Amino acid sequence: MSGRLAIIGLGPGNVDQITPEAQDEVARAAHFFGYKPYLDRLELRPGQTIHPSDNREELDRAKAALDLAAGGQDVAIISGGDPGVFAMAAAVCEAIDDGPQDWRDVDLKVVPGITAMLSVAARIGAPLGHDFCAISLSDNLKPWEIIEKRLEACADAGLVMAFYNPISKSRPWQLGRAFEILREKLSPETIVIFGRAAGRPDEKMTYSTIRDAEPTQADMATCVIIGTSETRMIEREGRDPLIYTPRSYSGSISGLVTGLAPGAVK
Amino acid sequence: MSGRLAIIGLGPGNVDQITPEAQDEVARAAHFFGYKPYLDRLELRPGQTIHPSDNREELDRAKAALDLAAGGQDVAIISGGDPGVFAMAAAVCEAIDDGPQDWRDVDLKVVPGITAMLSVAARIGAPLGHDFCAISLSDNLKPWEIIEKRLEACADAGLVMAFYNPISKSRPWQLGRAFEILREKLSPETIVIFGRAAGRPDEKMTYSTIRDAEPTQADMATCVIIGTSETRMIEREGRDPLIYTPRSYSGSISGLVTGLAPGAVK
């Protein structure tokens, strides 16, 4: 008899930003898999069991959770943010795709949450107000050269960029290299936002320009947002400035890359 | 005396996906601005006043709300999904940037919500499991040529794409034209997801390939997700298939566009 697996997004970390749907799924499950700091956020009752694992063991975690669910248990995998954005939902699908037939019989539910770029954007204004992309700077699962191509393509195309997994102890140079690449493509005054732990007690929002941005301004809990030539800052007396990207595009078509890298967009 | 303006994201439409933070802000405000169908979702008490407007009047709505807030009122603007993604937060920032000084004194709060692409992705698996972009297909505020450039750049770069505002009575041809452009760039079997009203009673999830996708499969309430060459489908007996994009990138670097448009990525 097959059980159930819910992959639950807890959002940024503030309990006020967890949806009732996610809370209901937490109340329902008997077994909880996930990265320890996410499991620590749960208020569990006696009889609910946690199975913590390291944050680089996603596929093993997915397999262990599927195995238990296929055996008839009510299982949850806990993600921060949204489980579909650089998180556990894809890892579980990968495991099912390569796994035994009975993993396909598990009643699978993905419960969305507020992903980091949305919570950071909300704290600072509306930097994602125009077309944008989300790129993981981790080269654990894809070649760094692909990431460089994507940074160049998105800069040329005038997309706002949100970087997930910008930096870690084992990936110390990637964010600095990304800034170097973008300095070749973007106006020096382009706004860069470092949004750390948005909505949590240790929240820290800072901003810079692509000219002055330093990788040391980010850590593992930071989502970095890179504006476009259109992204603007509104100064406010006695309040933090607002940073936003207008809904409109004011440049000419050929001006998409004017003054930057001519011909960079085909 | 300046008041307060909360720009509130209600999420996809299911009450279980509204955060407690959003509910608290709704309980607090006295005046509600927004597109009528979003205001209709609220359960208000006597004394709370709604100011409905059409969905193409964002800037006028933002100005009216700011005016009332600057006069000392507790005001809310209601967005579906997340207010920072092709919604009211950018419109309010635009209005403040061009508006009178006292609009900058308003206590502004953006309350994030679950945006359409996250709820659609959750319903169908994990199509956004790899790097992705979000593009509005509306050419009301940017030239269509810019949108075409972005579609080409993102297809060449191997990004999953989520289309917002794919089609409407006044924009009938844009989605079909986008499919034409992508057929030149992507493998014919590339998966296309039509996610309508995810989480609501009238939810409808369908999928196709870029070869066969028809714009008539979408309406105003649909978020269209275009996979990459890596996006896969898992068939499940007695259940809907799962669609996901692996976290890894399996192609070679030069293979980013293999068999498609040689040299399309610089």
C-alpha cells in the first residue's frame, strides 16, 4: 500500500509567511526529511519524527523519503522558500524518474512557498517589476561555463537577474566572477541588491552598484538581485530607499545594449 | 499626517495559499484598491471600503491609493499572486517616483504572495527546477520587438520560461507569434505547460509540445511554462504525469544549442 509524500515550502522563514496549506501538510505528516535548519523551524508534536540531512544530500534524501512513502507512510520533505525553485521538488522527480516502479504510485504533492527573490523584492520595493530570470550560481550540477553564457545572455537581453546559491565555503569565487562578467555588459551604475534572510530576525538588506559590488556582501542565506539599466532608486527622508524596475521599457530597440556591448543581442 | 499603504499579494486564489501576513494586512486596512475580481476574494467587515478599478488602470489606481494614504488613511492595494511580479508594486513605485513629495512619506509595505508560475509548477511537478525566466508577453508597456529578442536569448541560453499575460482580447496574436519564434529555436518535442487558475475551483492543467502548442489553449488566467531540451515527463499509472526540469545540465557546453540554432549563443 502506497503512502504520501508532501514536498513543503516554508517560505522565507518568518512564520507569518507560511501558508495555511503548508501548515496543514506539516500537521498531517508523520516523518520529516530535510536540511536541519529547515526542520528546526517546525513545531512538531510527539510521534512526528525528523530525519535531518546535510544540504548537499538532496538526492539521497529524496530517495529515503520516497522509500518510506512507498511503504505506506505519511512523509514530508521540508524546503525553505519554494520547493520548486532550486530545491527539493526537482530532486524528488529525478529520483522517481530513475527509481523503482512503486515510487510512481506515491501520492505526491508539492506545496508552494514564497521564494527568496520575492521576499527580498518585497522588502526593498519592486526590483522584479519587469521581465527577470532566476539563476543558481552553484556549479555543483552544471558546468560553470553554462552559467557564464546565461549571465551574458540575460544581461544582453535586459532581464533583471536573481542569483540563488551565490556563495558558500566550497564555492568562494563564483559570485565575484559573475560580477566581473556583468561589469563588461552592464552600466557601472546598475543597482545590485544583497537580500539576506528577508523576513527573519537576522534580515539584512544592502545595495550597491555593479561597479562596487563585493562578493563578501553575500553569504549562503543571501539572494542577490541585479537590476537593469532601467532599475531606479527612490530616496526617502527618514526611510530606506525604494528600488524598483519600471514595468515599461524606455529604451529603443537597438538601444537594448546601447553603450554596453554593441551587437551582443542578435 | 501620513498614512500607510500595503500592497498585498493574495497568491493564486485559494484561501489556503494566502499567508497570515497578507490576512493581517487585509484586516488592518480601511480602503482597498484593486482589480474587481481580486477585491471580490476579500472577506471584509463593515467600515472597510472597496475602490475597484479595471485591470488596465494600474497607474491611476496607484495614484489614487497613494493620495488617500498620504492623507493619513490605512490603505491596501490588492494583487493576485505576488505584487512584485508584473503587478502593482512596480506601478506604485513609478507613481511615487513621479509624484508629490508627500507620497514618499507614506509608510509603504509590500506583502509577497505565491506567484502564478510557482503554483502552476507545484501542480505539475518541478518544471522550474533549473534556471528560468519570467517574461510578460504584454506589449502594452514595451515594444514587441524587445519581447522577441528576449524569447530568442532565453531559448538559446537554455532557460525554462514562464509567460505571464500570455493572451487577451486586446492582445490576441502575441502568444502564437512567441510559439513560432520558439519553434525556430527549440526541439519540437520541448514540453509546454498551460497552467490555468492553479489552486482554484476552475483549475485546468494541460500540456503539449512546442510543435503542437496552440494559443487557444491559454486565456488571461493562464501561466504558460516552456521547458528546455532537458525538461522531462514521468508517466504514472492512474495519476497525472509529472513534468520536471532536472537540477543538472547534462549537455555539453557547445551542445547548449546542438541541433537547434548553431552559434545562437555567443
